Amino acid sequence: RLAELPGTGGIVARLGGDEFALATDSLRSERAAVWLAEQALREIRKPIPWREKSLSISVSIGIGLSGQAGQ
């Protein structure tokens, strides 16, 4: 689900256990980063059908931004 988020153009990696990271250089503002986090939450919160049940996942998200062009 994370790898298919629109407009990321980045890399999704499993860091270990239940920790994942999405790294991208396509975001141009803090607002865009928040928007992407909201899209990730929306996708991850969708129930997952399994056998005759519906599984739900809860997550927490942190955002880290770096300066532009090495600033």
C-alpha cells in the first residue's frame, strides 16, 4: 500500500519488525509532506480481508524533512 501512494516517486523500505520508511525527494513543502502522511494513513487504515474476517491496522507516522540543496 505504501509503495503505491500517488506522487511519491520514492522508496519504501522495511526497517525491521513493524517499522517502515518512505523516502522521497519529490515533496517541495511541509504541506506536501503532511498530505502524503495523510494519504498513507488513509490507505493503511483500510480493512484487510482475511478468510472470513476483516483485519484492521493502526499506525503512527513521523515526518522528517531535510534542507534543499544541502542547506
